[in-house]
Amino acid sequence: MSDGAPKDAALREPVGTDAPRREIRRFLRGRGRYVADIVLPRMLHAAFVRSPHAHARIVSIDLAAARAAPGVERVFAGAELAEICAPLHGVALHRPGHKSALQPIMAVERAVWQGQPVVAVVARSRAEAEDAAERVAIEWERLPALVEAAAALAPAAPPIHPELGDNLAFAFEIEAGDADRAFQEAAVVVEQRFDFVRQTPMTLEPRGLIADYDPGSESLTVHHAHQSPFQMQDVFSRHLGLPEHKVRVIAPDVGGGFGMKLNVYGEELAVCAMSKLMGRPVKYLADRLESFVSDSHARDHRVTARMAVSKEGRITAMEVDDLAAVGAYGMPLRFNIAEGMMLITMAGAPYAFPNYRARTRNAYVNTNLIGMYRGVGIPLACVVGEALADLAAERLGIDPVEFRRRNYRRKESLSGATPGGVRLAGTSFDACLETLVRLMKYDELRRTQAEARRRGVYYGIGIATFVEATAYGPPYYGPSEARISTQDGCTVRLEPSGVVRCVTSITDQGQGTLTGLAQIVAATLGLALEDVEMIAGDSAISPYGGGAWASRGMAIGGEAALKAAQALRANILDLAATIAQTAPDRLDLRRGQIVNKDTGAAVISLADVGKIGYFRQDTLPRDFDVQLSATRSFVDNGAMCYMANGVQGSFVEVDPESGFVKCLGQWAVDDCGRVINPMQVTEQVRGGIVQGIGAVLFEECIYDPQGNFVNATMADYLVPMASEMPDIFVEHVETPERSTALGAKGIGEAGLIGAMGAVWVAVNDALKPFGARMTTQPFTPERVLEAIAAARRGTRAGK
Amino acid sequence: MTPRDPEAGFTVEIDCTVNGVRVRRAVPARQHLVDFLRDELELTGSHLGCEHGVCGACSVLLDGVVVRGCLTLAAQAHGKRVDTVEGLSDSGALDALQAAFARHNAAQCGYCTPGMLLTAHELLGAGRPMSRAAIREFMSGNFCRCTGYHAIVDAIAEVLERPSSGS
């Protein structure tokens, strides 16, 4: 069949418009349907008893009182569930030396972080399950805990998992060019330490699932607040020994993911195992305190880095040394090494310099596991590169904007890889920077800053250039043997009345991806947006695929939707041409009509095509093959990732008396390739920016030396609130990805990446008159005052 | 109920009005209002985000005032009027806010949204003009982890600027 689609069909409206999301109207009426809202017949509720200690041996467990408690059906210790559920093992096979102990889904014999699940209670109600959980008596023998990476890697440190020999999870080094010589010959060398403390992603909806094992059909259906139903179908199938076609994972509305709901959690497998053993639906909803101690954490990196610069202000070399504490086990499938690897491969990526040396070392400690969180290691790479660039510019007396202009990787240097091994084709640093300078009125802000300093008001301006690696593909996940599908698929079906249903393997936790896919399908088929309905989040009904991570929804899922819609379009035009006795290439689809491509005259309505195609095939030639559904998948076999980029600017005020930092304005210019829906792209940037500001100014998981997480409540772990956040202005530069027809790259993480860099630099810009420098996140008032006081004492603020 | 857990078995008769409908029930004395609404009345629009009174996702109106459904006991609703996002949607009280939130994409995952709307409804009820900074201050009892707040402020400011709308 011929493809009658004009080459640019996907670019017609409603592509490129600010279409509102269809699901938003449900959310605004309280009609969201999250896991917590789902009730199944004979459903039971699980509560977990978690380890109160960071490291302790289980001497004995007494479940008698819990089993006798009202409403209790079953109580399980870890050993019982381990018999029917294989342990987790988060190791990337393509990274020699990466190691992890086997992780039982609940602690058996020993707990290795505070919050590790130990016992599960299943009862008629959540309240009764929690009541009974309090009656579980566990005798513990406390063991010494390791909390800091440096302590865990000390030669005398006892291995947390003796079978591993030591606590080194992974180490990796990069050496490119001649860094030693570059540093010797440099006009200026700047060096800084960076403490990126531990964070928790904190989705507003806690994790949760309902596992529903039906002994009759020997099948497991899981309603799961998760970003990748396909991944979890695979995990549940393999760990529980169930045939894959008997496992169905459905993600309903999900109240935020940010990467955290991409990970694999032992207690979620335990809920499935218990449902299988009991033959009844079991629901588990983490409460907020459990979220703090068991949702995957992020960051926890101590970095020392330096940069060599010539007297002309050109970067000649960088050196980055990263030490990370990655928790007690390797994160299954997504790996605890990703942050460190991205940090050392992406640091300084926007800049052209030939000499590079970097190292990451990842240590096991007695804290919660590190997993995926928005940006992974790239925000840290951005901070390291931008903070050093600003220091070097200051030392040379060059304006920070001018310094970046001198150092960007441009076309002539973009063809090869960076010293970190990253390929940067299709980036637009200059266009983004010049747009930003105009958007934020950079020169005027500098004058405002200078004038304010004379009045004793300390403004800071920060500029951060960043890359966002999106849609990590088969070359990344394939060799790791992680069974992560980097393809996505889409089925588009014409309904008899001329409207369309579209089933995608992409999932959406609020990003607007599904609306974007609907825009692509509507544009390709000449339909109004409201005539396309999206269905997603069910591992049993869409083509096999991935889901939401690495900002891949539009790049991969959008391309699949485009291909499926183009195929359906060709089929529709073939049928219409047969009915109208013309050639398909004379026809076009516009506004629900098949029209003459040249004159625009109506030929037949889509509804009439649907009627004939589904109900009056008797009027068609006997050999005509009616196909009014089309399924296509897309994967870019050879693409490690796509490379989006952007520049952000921050304007802050630091009060040297109180130490408070106030964000006064934030500007972002982003190039995510083809923009399908500018409003959704802008909102992704804004949401990411606020998480980036939170990282720099507020967020910190505080563990005491015994491994107790001491601020694990929403009142004590601070995140940004409306009053603390600035207005955020966003513009778009579009450099379409050249290897796909759609040209989208991705936008989910850019806001966070750039904001961390820009705010770090801006606060330190404000502190320059004091000679003070912030190097430890978050920049709390106390730490700001310490830094100023340390500078006044004439010592370098070390913390 | 066992004697060891007297509080678990102790019930209280309540008589209240929920979204305009009279409701009489025996509720466990320890049951929170949001659990009563969600589990007993199947009004799942109010969400549990923290269960310790910080995040605002469980906000409902008690006699017209925004309260935390996770800190209010169901028993405290006795003799009072309770309004949730479902009732205020059906009555049209939130029409202007809902339209503005949709236009500005002031909700992403949707989990904080009912609480945001109820707090914004209370803000509009004050009936006075507000700067963006004042809107931000007023809304600072409600967490949103997705939007970055800008669009929420835009949406509320837009409704505020149009007289006779939203209240």
C-alpha cells in the first residue's frame, strides 16, 4: 500500500499548539483514579514492619500476637516469602567490577538499612494491619553501621556483605588527552569541592499497588503506581515464576514518578507473593514515613573537581573525582552506578576541551538504596562544570557569559565525542545563550546588581549551560542485560464513526505525553484533537514497550505514534480511493473528511469510510484487504541517546544577616528538538526547575552516625513551596533530532539539570563580595552564615 | 475488638451534611475525616499525601473553612457541613477555577489538585485583589511536586482579575 502522507503531515495542527491535557479535567473534578482509589472484591490490606536499625541481626521474630490480632489473615516473615520469590540482584553486566549482594525481598537474618521491610501483616483493613504490625516482636542485635562512603571504603572497614569482600560497588576511570600537562601549562587552575547530599524524590502520591492473583486462571493482575508496567510484568513473572502472559500490570493515574516509581522494590514483590499465596487481592499503600525510608534515594556524592584555563580564557582540561554512597544493595535494573557514570561523562560537556581525567567510586553503606531520580547524575555534572567555569571567569576577569561564548563546543568540534565520551550532534548552545541573555535582560540585571551592592543588597546572577541526554537506547541498556525495553509501540484504530482510539506503551504521570501523542495522531489523520482518545498503562493491551523514563516519551513513543498513524492513514486513503474510484495519492485527510488533495473538495467522510470498512464490505472488491487498525513500534537500534540542551539563568538575593536565599527570577531557554505542545514543554521545564531549586536550597536526607534517618517527615524534610519560588520564564529553541521523522528529543529533566547549575552559581555570585563560597547542598541559612563567617575569619569555607 | 485496643473498637454516631446530603453513620472514634470520606462514602477526590497535616492533598471544607482531612477526626464533622472537590464540582462552585487551571495546565499528576482548588476557592472567597506574591503566600500550605507553582499562580490570578467569577 502506498503512503499518501505528505512528508510534513505530522507537523500540521494540532502539533505545535498549546492543547490542554485531556486528563486534567478529570483531575480537576476529583475524578483521578489512583491505586489508592481502587477497591477489589475480597481485597486485603498489607502493612510492613520495617527495621528500626541501620544494621542489625534478627535474633528472633515472634508473630503470635500479631496473628491473633483482630482482622488479621496472615503474617509473613521474610524467610517464608523468600521461598516463593527470587531475590533481587542489581548488577549491570556490561560494567566489569560492578557488584551487589543478593537482596531478599524482605530482610532475612539481618537488616542492612533503617526502613528495610522485615515482616508483612495482611488484614481486612489497613488500620487493623497497622495495629497488628505493632504487635510483631523482633529481637535485634545491633551491628555497627557504615553511613559515609569514605568510611565504607576505608581499608579496615568491615564489608556490609561479607560475600563481596569489600564495600566498593563499582569504580570507573576516564582518561583522555594529557590532563597532567594541561594543568601544568594552564594560566589559571580553579578547584572546588562539591557536597551533593542525599535527597528523596518525594512524589506526592506515595508508592502503592494492588496485587490480584487468581488461582482459577493462575494469573496475576497488578494495579501499580509505576512508570513502566512492562518492566514490572517481567519482574513479577521472573521472580514469582509465573508465565509472562499470565502477568498483567496496569498503571492507573500515577501521582508523580520523577524516576522514583521506575525502580523495583522488595515489598512490592512481597505484596504479589502474598496475593499468590492467599489467592486474594492484597493492597499496599506506603505511608509517608515509609516513603522517606524506602522510596529510592538520590545523589549522596562528594566531588572534588578542577579546571585548567588558558590566559585567553579557554578551558584546556578538567579533572573530576566522585565518591558516592549508594545504599545497601544495587538497584535492580536501573543500577546504582548511573549517577556517578553520568556525572563523570557529562561534566563540562558543553565546552570544548581535549584533556580530561575523571573517576567515580560507589560505596555500599547502611542507608536506603539509591535509584533513579530526575536528571540522574547530569544535574551534578552541570553544577561541577558551571561552578568551575564561573570561578575561572572570575579569576581571569571575564564576564561569565563571555567565558561561555569562548568555550562552547561548536559545529567543528561537535562531530567527535567529548572527552567524557558523549556525542553532541545537534546542540544549540549559542542560540540558547543569546536568547537567554535577551530574555533575562542580562546586562540590565548586572547593572541592577552593581547598584544594589552599593546599598548593601546582595544579588547574584547565575548562568548555566547544560545537556540533557534523553531516550537512552539499546546500546545503553542492551549490553547490561537488564531486560529494559527501549522500544515503544502504538496501535491506532479507526472507529466506525470516524473517530480514533490510540493505545500506546508510553505512560504519563502528568507530563502531557499522551496529549502530545494524540496531537501527532490527530495531525497525521486530519482529525480534531478531541476525536482521538488515548489508552495507556496496561502491559496486556498495547504493543510491548518501555514507559516513562529518560525523557523518552515523545522521542520514542511519539515516533511510534507517528508511524502507526501514517500507516493507518495510508490504509484509510487506500480504502477511500477504492470507494471513490480514484488514486490514493490524489487524496488527503482534513477535518474528518477525505478530500481531493489539490482542490480540497470533499470526497467522502471518514465516518462513511468507517461504515463501509466495518459494516458494508460487501460493496468492496472481494480481494480488497480492509485494515483499519495499524500498529507500529519504534526503536533506534544504534542510538545511545539523543542530546537535548539549554541554558538557564537565575537571579537571587542573599541576605548576609539572616543567611536566607531568595529566588527572584528564573529564565530558561531549552532545545528539546521538535516541540509538539509548547505549553506542556514549558510546564515540564518549570516543574523541573523547582525541583532543582529545592535540591540546592532545601532538600537533605539527614542520617546520624548510627544510620538513623532523623528528618524523615514532610515537616522536617523541606521542599519548595509556592511562596519561596520565583516566576519562571521559558523560551524554546528547536533543533529537531535528525535521525527520526518527528525530531523530538525530550524535556523531562532539563529544568532540574539547568536550575541546579544556575542557582549554585547565582548564590555564589552574590557571595563574591564576602569572599565566601557555598560548596555543600542545601544552601541553608545556617550554612550561608557559616560560609560568610569563615570568609571573614580569612579561611576558606570548607563545608 | 479486643480489650487491649479499646480505641479501635470505640464508635461515635455522627450526623453531618456531606456535599449537601445528610449523612448519619457510626464511625470509629479514631477514624480521620478523609478516611471516612474516601473509604465509607467513596469520595476519593481528597487524597492522602502525608497523613501528618503538612502537604494539603487531603484538604476539604468544614463549615466552609479549609481543613486538613488527615488531622480532622470524622467525629469532628458531627453537626457540620463537609464539602469536597466532588460536591463543589457538581455545584459549579469551582467552575471558573477549574477552567483557568485547565487553560494554564496548573495540574500535572493531579494528586495535589483537589486540595489546591479548595485552597484557591478559599482565597477567592476573601474577595480582595492579591499580588502574585500574596497568592503564593496564601497557597503555601499545599505541596505541588510537579508544576513548579507558576501555572497555579497564573490560573488563580486570572480568576481574581475577573470580577464576579469564582466565588
